[in-house]
Amino acid sequence: MKTIVKIAHILLGLIFVVFGLNGLYTFIPVPEYHPFMEIMVSTWFIIVVKGLEIVGGVLLLLRRYTLLALLILGPIVVNILLYHLLIDPRNMVVGLLNSLLYGILLFYYRAYFQIFLTKKPEISSPQKHSVV
């Protein structure tokens, strides 16, 4: 399992770093944009998304702050999958591959995300720290 997780870290990190950088500086030719993507590019919203992709990908490649990387990339993975499922199915493989790799990492780190499934979290008062 650890080998699969390492591979998922590297592949997902590389995908997001490469395609994030490609969104900012086109070095891999892209097909003609769908009108929805045209709107994202023309409003500069794509820069925010690609910046988050690069940050999340680098964190995965460094294997540092992996949970933060998964939190950053989660909504992006869902949006990529939905975009290719519902709007532009040309690169469906990318959406499915991202989802699979993300799912592997999410399953591996599921214990850390259990807290988000708490119905009613406890509210505790801040603890006082004494200065020694």
C-alpha cells in the first residue's frame, strides 16, 4: 500500500505542477478552449486556480503538509472531473486519473479527515498557557 501511495503522491503532484505551470506559460499545446474555459481565462480566474494547483502539487511532491495539499486540491479535483463529465469530455482521462489518485491518497489519510465528519464538534474554552 505504501508503494501505491508514494506513486500517487508523485503522479498527482506532477500532474498538478505540470498542468498548473502549463496554464500560466503554455508549453504543452492545448486544444481550442470551450466557452466556459474562455471565460475563466479572460477573467484571470484561471491564474488563481493554476496557482493553487502548483502549490498543492509542490506540497505533494515534497511530501510536506500533505493534508493541506489534499484540502487545497480537493475542490479542484472535483471541478476537473465535473467539467469533463458535464461540459467538455475531450480529456475525460485526466479527470478520472486525478480522481483515482486523489481517492487513493484520501483513503490512505482517511483517519486524519474523520474529524470533518463529526456531527457536533465539542467547543472547548481556550486553555491558559503559563509563561515560565
